[in-house]
Amino acid sequence: MEVMCEVCQSQLPKYKCPSCRIVYCSLGCWKSHKESSCSHQRKENDEPNISIEKKEEYYFQTEDTVPIEKLQLLRESEGLRDILRNPHVRDMLSAIDSSPNPAAAMKAAMLEPIFVEFADKCLELVEPSSQKT
């Protein structure tokens, strides 16, 4: 079963709202959603929203699933929070998240030193034993 645009319910979605994660198909649907129903709007100068829902377990785990305890370390990291204050990093993360080809978008982002710093900080917290000094 294909997922349809959550705004107009008539087209296949191409985009995802960076605030609340609904999928939509066009600029018109995005504008309509933003004006009327986006419940997670964030002002440009707000702190990055890096909260995590507290769940006991995942519904769909894979070998790449990060344990909840490690996600908590990411949430509490001041160093990561400092990096996420950079709007350029947030824009890159949004672009990767909404990309039809996230692997290619990630590869392109890894050419940016600030994004490499972000990725290294995440790995340092999630997999500290894999970091070589």
C-alpha cells in the first residue's frame, strides 16, 4: 500500500516536514500544512529540538539500530548540542532526511568539515570503543 500526501490525500509524497515529519507532495500542501496544522513549528532562533521519545524498545530493530541508552547520551551531550546550534548543520540534516537518496546526500554532507565534526561527535558517543587515538 502506497502512502499518500498527508495534506491533500491525492498525490504521492515527495517531501517530509522537518518539524513534525508528515509527508506532503507539493509547495502548496506544505504552505497549507504550515499555516494550519503543523504543531511542532520552531522559530529560527530556538534551540535545536533533539528530544527523544522514551520507549522501552523499538518496533523494527535492525543490526544498525542504536540502543536507547546510547540515544540518551546523544541527547545529553553539550558538545553535540553546540554543533547543532549551527543552522548550516541543521539544514544539512534536514536535506538528508528529506532526500529521495539519503545515502548520496550523506556522502555530499561528509565533504563539509562541520558535518564531519558532527558525525565524529555522534560516533564518539555511540561507539566510543571504535574511536582510534
